[in-house]
Amino acid sequence: DMGVFQISPFDKGGKLYRPSATVAAAIGPELSPIAFAALHSWKTQKIHTASVGFARPSDLDEVIEAARLYGDEKSDELLKA
């Protein structure tokens, strides 16, 4: 099993680093659109790796947030929101 590798999901998947008001409202205040997309991909789509481009270290904050939440029971509830 080689798994699934996602290339630029937060950019090509809707420029989630600059979400529309509709997307941000649909996801809610608990997670950023990038954290939501990462959790959703890892938990429901069986993605094992996602490439993430960044210009500065803080660009990784939302992905790291999702990684920290991955094993937390709370993450399943956040994805249902």
C-alpha cells in the first residue's frame, strides 16, 4: 500500500489561506479552514501525506494545529460542525 499523497490541497483546494466569508462561516470559529481541511483529509479520505508550501514558519501553524488535534476525540466532533 503506497497510500495517498495530496499536493497543495490548501491552495489548489480553494485557497484556504484566504477563505471566503461563506467557507469560514460554514466551518465555524473552532477551526481555521486549513485545519479543518487537513483533519478532514487525514480522517475521512485516508490521505497520509499532504504537501504544504510556506513562505514563513507561521504558515505552518494551522497544519500543526490539525496534527495536534488528529488523535484527539474532540477532532471528530469538530468535523461534524
